[in-house]
Amino acid sequence: MNPAIRVENLTVCYDRHPAVHHLSGAFASGSLTAIVGPNGAGKSTLLKAIMGLLPVTTGRIDHAALKRSDIAYLPQQAQIDRQFPITVLDVVLLGHWRRIGPFGAVTAELESRSVDALAAVELADFRRRPIRSLSAGQFQRVLFARMLLQDARLILLDEPFTAIDARTTADLLTVVRAWHAEHRTVIAVLHDLEQVRTHFPETLLLARSGIAWGQTDRVLTPDHLQRARRMAEAWDENAPPCAVTP
């Protein structure tokens, strides 16, 4: 296996308590992987650590073959301020950021490509709308259009289908499958296990520690799921905090 990301004995703390605990394994280059587990299992924390938004407490994350510009990250919608006074097209144009930087001009070609990306998610006619006027599903389509322009080798999706309608979910899963067909590495935090079984060949079952990691049908077994539930029930929120690393 040619790994895009390898984690070795990884521990990541959140509010000085271990959210990911001694995790080891690898995401293969070009793989399509779901991260699942109980609430509070460290799923979002792991994505943020891979992205470099949270520090590693112990162990390491190795993605030396990837530059920061090779990674696209979609946070949970709840973390995004939709009251900011910008249009749908403004948001999508940010997908060109690594090409034009803070002072580059938006050319007619870049704008045309942005409209094409909106068309790919069925929102071309929405480009002049303010983002605050969109539904949750429409806004998620906008964020996927922006990611289409980023042309990233590694795509990190944190709960991308939460609180959106079935049709939007189906359309965005088509985008995810297209990324996979292009041999991009896609990692998504998900809750719907049937969705995972149907669309994601690889799964990491996480309950702060790794329960199982590999082919989805071998990971999402009753025994593994029961073990994850037991570990969640045994969590001690009053456990001693992580040591602060130098």
C-alpha cells in the first residue's frame, strides 16, 4: 500500500483531554475512507490534526508527500458563519486562492470556471445570491463547488451530509465518487452506517482509540460496533488532563 497519510501512536488532546488516543494506521493514496464512531470519539479531532489545525500531543502524522495546498478541508457547517455579506460566487472563487493569492486578479476565465463548478452542483443560477439566503443543502453544494476548484489531492470532509436533504446527499455523493475515480484520497467523517456500507470501501471505526481499520465489511461488524459502544460508555470525562508538550 502506498500511504497518503500515516499516523503512528498518535494522541491528540482537545481541551487537554485525549480525544484521539494512541492511533496507528494509514490512509492509502487514492482511497475513499469513512471515519465513524460514537459521539465524542475523536473523529473531527483527527481531521483537524491531519489538517494541522490541532497540535499533535504524542506520536506523529506523516504526509510528507503532500503540501498544505494539496489538502482541501470541509468543516462542519455549524463552524461556518453564513451571515458574512458575500455572494455564492464569492465563496466559490475562493477555490482559486492558491493560484491567485491575496493580490491576484479574478480573470474572466477563473470566473467562468467558478460558474461551471456551480453548474456541476446544480447552482449556476444562484451565483449572485447572498449565502445567508441559502438552505443548508444549497450552502453545502456551494462548498463542494469551491472544493472542485481547489483540485486537491487529499480531501477531508467533516460530516458533509448532516442536516441536508436526500437529493442533495445523493448529488454530493456523486461528486465524492468522481473524486475517488480520479484517484484522489478522500476521508469523510460520517454517522450513517448504511451510507458508509454502500459508498465507502474503507472505514476507520474510532472510539478515541482505533477499534478497526480496513475494508468496510470487515470493520462494521457487530462485535466491533459493540466494542466501540462499550468504550464510549466507559469514557471518564474527569480523567486527568494530557500533559502539555514543550
